[in-house]
Amino acid sequence: MKLAPTIAFILLISSGLAAQDKKAKVVEEIIARVNNEIITRSDLERSKATLAEEIRQDCPTCTEVQLATILKERVQNLLRDLIDQALLAQKGKDLSINVETDVIKQLDRIRQQNKLPDMEALEEELRKAGITLEDYKSNIRNGLLTQEVVRNQVTSRINVDKEEVAKYYEQHKSEFVRPEQVYLSEFFLSTDKKSEAEIPKVEEKAKAYLERIKKGEDFGEMAKHFSEGSTAKQGGNLGGYQRGQLAKEIEEIVFNLKRGEMTEVIHTKTGFLILKVEERFEAGQQPLDKVTPEILNRLYAEKTQPQLRTYLATLREESYVVVKPGYVDTAAVASSPIAEVEPSVDTGKKDKKDKKSKKNPLKSGASSDGAKKAGS
């Protein structure tokens, strides 16, 4: 289960790059240019550190050797992924996709998850980590733009019909023989560091949120905005549980609920909890209608990746992408020149066609001012 982004995680990544960042203030190595934006060696190293932490979170039982093996395999495509992100974010801007409201919402969710009183406190924590609020917002903005472009330009054009779902079910029928199982989402308010006098107020607050959900507000959206659990970013999604995997008192409640039903507010040692049964499976062969959403997710995932790579290849063909010798874009296309060229003084925006016909900057050494994204 992935954890929500935390200030501690930001500090971890920042401290891991502290020595390199000091050097970057003097000389920054530009390793790729994507139209009017650049990717630096610091960007690549920072992404590598983030990837290593994500792998560690995804596989908490892995040994150091196993983690290193997974990282070595996935790091090969890291520069490709950074170029992909830049191309998709730029396309989002070209399509005039506006995600500013979502940027503010996500910042506020991060603030709440880290139990910070206001945005000034979040900005201060970021500053301590050597990150400006504007840079942090820019990263969130680009991530959201990327998601919207993929949704609008790729996944919205993928179709999965009933016949495909039925065929997949017949071919993978054994995979849908399940023990009794429930899939849960949570809404959690913590009582950590609360005084005895404050705890009843937290309970009242939890009951008020439950009433809002009962009156029709979306559980997942409420969890994203107001839950203090580590699953808030995922809308409270906890995944599936069989009998014996939950605390006995909780198990007795949730296994007696139907799909879509919720518990009342449960008082735990660490806070107040509301659980929702997202799906319920009886033991044995699951009927097609029960597993159709799962099959749809699998089929969409299977179709999305190759179509996304095709779409990204098209973006590369329409763009100016240049990579410094010694670094590899594993998705490079023939029309994107890969060569080392001299830096350009003008960092202003130019027409993409002009960029493809004119050699643009790419040099191993540049001042920190030259390492900033053009137009930022």
C-alpha cells in the first residue's frame, strides 16, 4: 500500500541529494532538452531517489539485494519517463487544460495529512527541505496535467465491450475462485497527542463526517479531503481482507455488511474509524457480474500502456527532443536528433518547427541560472 506524500519523505529525498545540490548551485549538467524545457542531472538523481523510496514502500518485505535489483531494472527507463512527463505536461498546456483548482486541493490534502495548521507551515517545511513552494506546486501541476492528457488523449479512446469481458472471464476463470473476502475503504481521524478533553470533540467531528456521507457526499472524496489516515490520497482505499486478517471486533462488523454499507464510528486506540465495504465476495467461484469491474480495470490497463507509448512516440516526432551523449532515452524516435550542441543564449519560447530545424543547447556545464526551465 502506498503511503501519502509526507514532509518526512520530502526531507528524505532532499537530504539524500544535499551534497549534489550544493554542487548544482555552481555547475548544473543539462542532460536533455524537451522543446523549451531542460532536464538536468539533478532532476535525474532526484527521480532515482524517489523511485528507490517508492520501490521500498511497494515491497516492504524485500531484501536490500532484491530492492537493488528492482531499482537497477527500472532506472533504465528513468530518463525516458522524465521526457514523457515533460511532453505530456507541455501537451496539457497546449490543450489549455486548467488544473489550478486541483493543485490547491492537493496541496491542502498534503497539508492536512502532515497535520500542519496552514499553508504557511507547509511552505516553511518545504523551505527547510530546500524546496520552494512554487517548485512544489509546479511538480503537482505537471503531474495533474499529465494525468489529464492521458485520460483525454489515450484512455478515453479505448473501448472494452461485453464480449471481451466475458471472454477474459472464461479464459481466467480459475483466478476468480476466491475465499470469503471484503474490500474496504477507511475514513480516519487521529487522537494522537490529543488530551482527554479533546477526544470527544474528535468523535463528534467523525460523526459529523459520517452524517455527510450518509446524506450523499462521496466517501472517497471525503476521505481525500478530511481523513487523517495514510490512505487518504487513495480515497481511503484499504484493499481486500479475508477472515482472520482483521481485528476480531472489526471483522465481526464488516463481514456482516453488504456492498456499499458503512460501519458507525469505531473508537480505536489511535482514533476514530469509519469503514465502508466497497465489494463483498462469498467463498467460491465468483460470478461474472461480481468481477466485471476488476476485469475492466485489467483490460483497460493492458490496452492503455501500448497506446500510451504510441501516443508518446507521436509527441516525440512533433517535438524537439535532444539528449546528451552518455545518457539514453529508451523511447527515442528517429526524427528526434540525439547530439551534443552548443548552448543558446535565448531561452524564450519558439515555434516547435523552428526548434527541430535549429540546433538548440545541450552542454555538460551550465550556470545554475541556465539550469532553470525556459519560460519559468
